[in-house]
Amino acid sequence: MPLTNLASFTVQHLQILNEQGAVDGRLMLAVSDEQLKQMYEFMVFSRLLDKTCLNLQREGRMYTYPSSEGQEATQVGSALALKPEDWMVPYFREIGAHIVRGLPPEKYLLYWMGDERGQQVPEKLNNFTISIPVASQLPHAVGMAYALKYKKQKAVVLAYLGDGATSNGDFHEAMNFAGVMKLPVVFVCQNNQYAISVPVEKQTASKTLAQKAIAYGFSGVQVDGNDIFAVYKATLDAVNAARAGGGPAFIECFTYRVGDHTTADDASRYRAAKEVEAWRKKDPIERLRKYLEHKKLWNKKYEEKLQASIQKKVSAAVEAAESIAPQSVDSIFNHTYSKLDWNLKEQLDKLNG
């Protein structure tokens, strides 16, 4: 019997805004001047807060911290595609997404200062808590998506992950469940080229990470992760399709972690300086700035005013985080479950004497 070709697949790469700040008009989506400036301002805010966190850690005012420099377009562009009723499930490198979603910056700072109250997400803000163990947030994300589908709610879950997460079992279990159950969940993978010190080519033999979605029965696309328009369009398309019952999607954002994995890492031991410098030339903020300048939406006066305004907000957030009264011993117990169970109550009673 002759061999039969059962199926064939392709994986597309999307770029709209190039390094020179020029766009492909055939792919460019409708974005108002106000939205363009909002995108830029969110990314600038993200980077300034990120640099402040690095400084605080170096000064001993914050614990180990994972920088997001270079990944602002991936985070801001994807988060902007969500509606308030949608859910965001982060891992540990989503400072830009948290800002877009309205998390008070002092909360973000508080968490990395070692205070569990930073994980107390304000009411009506549909953000899940920060997850440190790699890929462990993904089964939670598909569980939430399953609940939304079961309740017939028109909301979507957006789950973030890094390239390293695609090497973990939790990732594959989550993807499989999402595909089989056709859940309203969008996986946004920040492929920043390294899982700590392990490059992508040492993690997988696949040409792309996006193609992994095909094995689980749904679409995967790779986008230029330093192009906020490409990220926004791909995520918006995926979110809208999921909301309409089209099931899950996987978006691989091809980007780069400019800094160390965390402040406990030294990336110079496994990355060449030339490689880092080449990626700095693809800076997502600079790319959008060039586009704004071309449209006469950016000038030095605007930038100076923006920097001053954001610095004021960041300074206020640092002051708020560092001046908060010490947390009580029952703080972590009272925010683990909606109601304190007998086991935790027993532990709390012992601690309180």
C-alpha cells in the first residue's frame, strides 16, 4: 500500500515594525495616536521600574530580582490585547504586563522585597499571582480556562511562560488539556533565547517553539517579540478567536533577555558580548520611538516630561513599599485560602502561642 500524507503544517513569523521604525502597511492594524503613545509610555514605565528594582537589589533593599530589559514589547503588547474580565497568569518576568493590567507598582516592589502582601492582588483585578517554579502556572491557567468555559463566561486566560518552560512536563500537560478541551486560553511564550544559561538549541530540536502547538491540535505563530505591533496583533487575534469559542493558541515572541537571568546570575559566563550588543540594536522601545517621531508624536520635550512623570510615580511606589508597617504573622495564613481551614488555623494558633 502506498504511503499517505495525512497532514502538513506551516509556522508563520510575523513582523510589522522593523528596527528602523518603519511599518508594513499591509499588516499594520488600526491604532490611534493615543494608543500609540500609551504603548510607548507603558514600555518606558516598565523599563524605568525594572531598572529601579535592579538598583534596589544592588543596594540590599530588595532580594534576588529577574530583569525584563529588552522584553517590554512582548509584555505590554500582549497585555493590551486583554479586556478587564480576562485573566492574566504570569510567571516571574512580566513587569510590563503587570503595569498594563493596573497592579499598583508598590505591590510589585513589595513582593520582590520579600513581603507576601505584594501577592495580594486588588479586588476586581483579574491577575493571578507571580509564579516562580517554571511552568507550574500553566496547569492553573488551563484549569481557570476550563472553569470559564464551564460557566459559559466570555472571558479568556492569557498565560505567560519562558522558552525554558517548554522543556517541562507541566507545559505539555497544559497544552494537551487545552487542545483536547478547546479551552479559551492563549499561551504567550517569551522566547528570550536562554533558560538561565541554556540556549534554545540545547533545549529542543524543533526549528521553532510555536510549532509545538500543532501537536496539541491548535495554532502556533512566531512573532518578532521586539515589535509591539506584531505582538499586539497576534495576541488580539488569538484572544478574540478564543473568546468566540475557537479554542487555544500559542504565540512565540522571539525576543532577548538583555540582562542576566536574575541578579544572582552572571550571563557573561555563557553569552558573548557581541551577541548582546547585536540585540541592543533591536531595542523595542527605541524602535517604537522612531515610529512615533516619524508620525510627529514624539520629541525631546515630550520625552523629558514623560521621564519626569514616571520617575515621580516610581519614587512614590518605592517610598510606599518601604514605609509599609511590618506584616503580622497571620498575614500569609489569611491569604492562602478564601477561608482558613483547620490545618492552617492550628498552625497559626501555635505560632501565636
